[in-house]
Amino acid sequence: MYLLLSDKDKIILDTVQELEMGGFQLDKYKIYNLSPIDPSELINDGQIRDMVCHILRGDQMSKNELIEKVITNIDVPKSKVSKVITKMKKEKVIYDIEDWNYLGERIIGMDK
């Protein structure tokens, strides 16, 4: 499935053939590939993201410290929290600060 998104239109297409045959001016759209996800994954990721934002808002700490704080508040595995933190870094919601703690770990921060 594909989503074509412009300021005026939101179009969902099932196949590439529909995309090619539709006569769309693709330079006027942002095109997204849609794939199904497990609803429980969405809820867990959302909870982890909310907790990371709550903990980091106006604070800075290492990734390991952040993971420990998140898992004490939410019952999720460390690996899941780590993956969500990595996704949030790629999305630039949180970022590495050019600083290290006393153990040599990079510090993570977030805008207020």
C-alpha cells in the first residue's frame, strides 16, 4: 500500500500499477510505503516514547541510565527500550550531546 500526500490530497493505492496508471504528477506528492503493524507494538512504542520524553525533558543522561529509568517505570525489556531510543535518535526527537559521562558513555538530550 502506498500513501500519496500533498497539501490538498491524501490518496491510498494498493499497488504500483495503480500508481503508474493513475497519471499522478509524483513530484507534487510525498510518497509513503504503508505496511501493517501489530497494534500491541504501537501501544508499547508509544508508552516507551512518552516515558523517554518525560524523563529526558530538560535533563541529560547516558543511554544506559535512560534505559534503566524507563524499565523501572514500565515493564518492558531493555532491548525494546534501546530500539525505541535508537528510532527516536534517527527521527531527531532526541540527540547525542558532544559530551561523555565518567564511564565514557555518550550523553543523550532533548529539547524542552
